[in-house]
Amino acid sequence: MTASEHPLTDLTVPKTQKAAVFEEWGKPVKIVERPVIQESQLKPGQVLVKIMYSGVCHTDLHFARADPSIMPPAPMVGGHEGAAESGFVVAIAPGTQSPVKIGQAVGVKWLASSCLSCEACARVQTGFGFDGTFQQYAVSYAAHVTPIPESVPLHLAAPILCAGLTVYKAIKEANTSPGDIVVIPGAGGGLGHLAIQYAVNGFGLRVIAVDTGDHKKELCLKLGAETFIDFKETDNIVEDVIRAADGAGVHAAIVKQVDSRRFIANLCNIYAVGGP
């Protein structure tokens, strides 16, 4: 799919839409019919986005189970996963100085909106309490949506503004230099496979991938990992990581698997001199 092949979409704004709503936290989500915010109802600075793709993040599962210590008031529309919430701007609030145009492809991140006054915002959890993208039309702010280049198909942009940003920031904060060695547990997963690509292609790092299974091994090596360690087949993961890191240890670890306790317990033993 090329620049001119972004799928054409009807920019007409309907009166109602389908949405996946958490009416009570800890209870199953319900598909309901809800009104669509019309252009005249948008607040200054807001835009209305027609959602074409929306991802499901593990964080959405935590919300569904009411796991976080701070829960926004229900009912609420779920969904936040970055450009997975990709679509087209179909309305802009009157008087808004907008960097995006009607019909432009954009991504809606976790930071779709912010009040800067609630408890979540005070705890640097901005964007915590607003309806997400498990709906056909979502409201965000022109300053918060991310333009998606026409050369990038929306379905391929899908993971970048949640999973992609998560691992990109982790690698950036690791303060590595080109040629350094990074180990990525969970490297064959949703975040891990993106971390490999950022580490290799964006930061010039050497990657040791840790995961299990032949299909994940094939994927990790194809994406640029230098070495793959199957954690189910190793007797001593610390020794294997150090051996793969030229015997000196790694310069950073990007831990992305859901249950990372076993690996985190061994982190201090795998770092090279001068590591974190």
C-alpha cells in the first residue's frame, strides 16, 4: 500500500455509533449504541476522528479487571493503543488552530485528552480518564493526535504509538551507544519484536533476544537479533547471556515480557562494567 492508497473513507458524521463500553469495572464489556459528538459540540481545540483500526493492549485488560489503584469513573469506552487507533479527522472544532486537516490520517494515543486537574493528571497519568478508541468515532485534541504519513498504511502504523513508543523510550532512556549490546527478554512478543527493530535499526545496537519457541527464534533473528536464547532450554540463562555478550555482559536490558520476575532477579549479574 503506497501514499495514494490510504483507504478512502466517508467523512460524513453519523448521529450514532457502536462502542465497546465498560459500564462497571471488573464486569464484561458491552457493545452499545452511543451518540456521536457532532462538530458543533466539540470544545475548542478538539477534533473528531473516524477510527479505522484500534489495538487491544494488555493495559486494557488491567482496566477491565479493575487492577489499577486509581480507576476512572465508569462508564467508559476502552481502548488507547496509539496509532492502532488510527483513522481520519472528520471534524474540527470551530475556531481551532489545527495542525491537522479534515480527511487527514492521524493516530490517537493514550494522551488523547487531558484535564490537568484530576488525581490521575496530578500523578502524571494524564489521559487516564477519557473515553478511548473502542468506538467508531473518538474525540481527541488537535495538539494530541499524531499525523500519519500518507506513505504509511494505517494497519502497519497500528502498533507504533503505544507498543512502539513504550520500547523506543525504554531504549532511549537506557543511554546506550552504537555497538553496545542489549538483551531483550520477551523479544518475540508484541513489544519485544518492535524493540529489536528500534535497537538495531534506530540505535545501532547488538541484540540478544530471549524468548521460547522456534517461530519466535526465526522472527527475532529475521528482525536483526544477533543471538536467540530459548529460556526453556537453557540451564543457566545468566551464563548464556554473558557468553553471547562477548563474555563481558550487556550494556542494557529491555524487559518486556509480562512475567519478568525471574529475569529481573538476575539483571545485576549480566551487566558489563559500566552498565546501569
